[in-house]
Amino acid sequence: MSSSALSLVAVPRSAFVCSNCAHESPRWHGRCPGCGEWNTLVEERAARGRAGGGPSSARDGGRPLRPVALSEVEAPAVERLSTGIAELDRVLGGGLVPGSLVLLGGAPGIGKSTITASALGHLAAAGRRTLYVTAEESTPQVRLRAQRLGEDALRVPIVADTDLEAVVATIEAEAPEVCVVDSVQTLHTEGLSGSPGTVGQVREVAGRLARVAKHRDVATVLVGHVTKEGSLAGPRVLEHLVDCVLQFEGERERAYRTVRALKNRFGSTNEVGVFEMGGSGLVEVVDASARFVSEATRAPGSVVLCAMEGSRPLLVEVQALVAPSELVPPRRVASGVDRNRLSLVLAVLARHGGAGLGSSDVFVSAAGGVRVEEPGADLAIAVALASAARGTPLRAGGGGAVAPTSAGGGAASADDRPLAAFGEIGLTGELRYVAHPERRIAEAAKFGLEPVLSPEGPARTLRQALGVALGAGGGRSARAAAYTHGGRGPGAARAEPASRPP
Ligand code: TYD
Ligand code: MG
């Protein structure tokens, strides 16, 4: 086909789109007018339809539509497709929705191809029509991986090609119920200039696959690589196109990987699935709390955080290290916890907790490669830091002063159980309520980590909480008072510890 002849008839409109902020401009600029980044504009085909660009109206021939009451809209019960991986199903909101488009993002080597191949294997074994499109690896490479994953994964039909037109034609011909495209950045279309992986290409690839997914009712999983900055390549340009954005996280060197939904039209975005990479693929970590608690070191600077991952409580060990610094400014290293929250906690500790760490290097990490970024982690970070600074271990029950109420470790083991904590810290040093306190406390109780240091207890300020966690003065009754005890115990007076913590 002669494209130049075509261009005389219907002038092909192209637009220049910023790969950073998705700003659209009819002309190329060296610097994006939207976000000011340099060299980020790339050419792409302009949106089709509505040639004039304006909204259609009755005057220019549009037919008015008849609105219907939402209650009259038919909502067919969709049967979800189970991926056979319970943790993944839960994050998806109960399995894949037929005809939906899911973007699975993650750093190279995190396990995207592994999890999608094993999900397709389970679906194929359950009698679903599946298709694996690899544009990144050769078919023998994919076979080698599938061998490690087991029998099921070997059933999945596979094609290897990087040409979008060929892939779309294959999907239409094969009409699978579930299709994986690995990856969206390696497919390309001839219709656009630009190499594979550029924003224009990625957007076009995803757009075409989205249309096929909807028309042919193919649940499609697009695998996408994440850029260094942590955003999906072609940032933001894909998110509105797809129904669900899943982010695969964790560090390659660490055991645990998590999958969380950043966007989900068919479920909650709070759910997190925890996995572990093993010899034969990703293994679900069903009772993640048990793992993390049993691994807790109980050394100074270690505390168990009662976090919430969506609707599920999760106990995570938070560790802190405080060391004399030779640097100005000293180091603040956060891994798995929010850096900004760490800064805030450090500031409040210095101002209201009597623990200034201005001349020390500070390291805080959530053990196991888990990421906890909720404000509910503040108190755990604070007590871990104070404990590390002082070299005093934190113990549940404050040395047996408080007998646990429910089953779990008895008084004899009280000295050996790590301290569990949660709660947000306000700028004035007060402890603040966080969501689902009862579920967090119940999860800790399951492991005998009672009582829990939290805003639910009588301690109202960080200073009071530190007083009891570190046993700095206050004595046993005050120590008991600041803990949460399921219900409030007899010693629930608001006692301000007599002496200042370090
Ligand atoms: P992969 O799924 O290819 O990652 P991605 O598609 O996200 O780039 O695999 C990730 C890593 O996991 C790879 O380095 C090899 C390792 N791995 C295992 O340790 N065990 C296994 O059973 C498999 C299949 C992979
Ligand atoms: Mg891969």
C-alpha cells in the first residue's frame, strides 16, 4: 500500500506525546511544555474518530442517547477465571474477569514471566483456552522455564513474535479465553515510527490489544517492565487503558515478592499477595505473618509491626540500626518503609521523644523485602529507632509485667516474645488512630504477641509509649498502662513516665 497516496486523501494526524507526563502537542518540542522534561516528546498516531476533535452534537448529526436508570442496567454475573494461584486471584479481586485487560508490571527478573506462565498452565489444566505470546524470549527459553514449573505449564500454546499485527491476527484466529503478552514493550507496529518500547508504540500496542480483548472477550495480561524510577514504562499512558494494574515488587536478592493492585476496576486496590521464589517457580506464602514473626531477631532495634495489607493484617519485622556518623548530613536509609515517614518519625523523636539522632546514621528496614508504607508504621519505626539507639531490646509484656489474656505465649515466655506495635505519630508527638486496630491486635494475639503497643492503649504520646517500650522509668504499672490489652486493663491510667527516655 502506498502510504504517501493515502496521506493525500486522509491526512494522517500525528501527535507528539511526552513519555514522562503524557502531555500531547501537535508539534515536536525539545522540552515538554507539560512537565518541562527534555527530549521526552515522541510521535504517535493521533486519536481516531471525531475528525474535528470536538464533541459531536445534534447539530452536526449526532443522535441523542436515551439515559437509563442505573437500576435498570443489566449487570450479568461474570464468572471469574481462577488462575489457580490463590494469592494472585485475591489481588485480582477473585480471579481474572473475562475480556479484561490486566497490566502486570515489575522489574526485570522479579518473576513476571514465571507467574504468568504458571497461571496460564493452571488455566489450561482447568480446560480453558490459553495463549502465551512471547516477544522477549525464544520458545525454547520459555519451554525451559515451563519445565521447572511442572506439567501444567507445558500444556500452554505459545507463539513467539514481535509484530503487533501478527499477534492480533493470532489472537483473533485462536480466540483464547486468556492470553498473556510478554511484554508490551517488545511488541511493535509498522504503522508508527519509533522503536519498540517508546511511548507511542506501547500505547498503540496496548490500545490494539485492549480492543481485541473487549471484542473477543479475551482476558489479556500485558507484562510490562518498570523503569528505574519505578513507574511502568510509558508512565501513566497505559494505566487508563487497562482495567487492572498489578505491580510485582520485591528485591531480586530477597526471598519475598509481593503483588499488589495499583488500580482495579473489579476489586479492591488494597490486596497484596506474598510469594517466595523457589526452585520450581513462585510459591505462595499463605501465612506470611508466621514467617515474619518467627524470623524476628529480638535484638535491640527489632520490633514487629502490625501492618494492614488491604483487608489482611500482616505482621512484619521492622529493624533499625543507629550508628555514629562521620557524614554531614548523616545517612538516612529506608528500605521497605517510606522515607518521608522516616524523616517525620526522626523529627518527632528528636522534638517530642527526647531521642535526637542528628549525628547518627540511621537505617530502617522492613525485613524480608516487604514494603510497608502506611502511616501505621510510624510507632514501630520510632520504638525500633529508640531501642537501637539505646541498645535495649524490646519485649512484649514488658518483662512479664502484663500477663497475656488470650492463648499464646504464657508468662514464662513473655521475656522472649518480640514487641508488637502499630500507630501513626502526629507532628505534635501524639499517637493517632489508624484503621482496623482490632484486626491488627487479633493478628498479633494469634502469635502470642500481646499486649500490643498502639494508640488503642492508654499511651497518648510517643513519649509515653517510649517510656513503656523501653522501660525508661515509670515502673511496672505505667508500663502495663501504655500497652493495648484487647480491652483496657486495670492499669489504664494515663501515666506520663517519670523520667525521660534517652
Ligand atoms: P522471570 O519470570 O523470567 O522474571 P521476569 O519475567 O519478571 O523478568 O524469572 C525471574 C527469576 O526467577 C529468574 O532470574 C530465574 C528465577 N527462577 C527461579 O529461581 N526459580 C524458578 O523456578 C524459575 C522459573 C525462575
Ligand atoms: Mg520475563
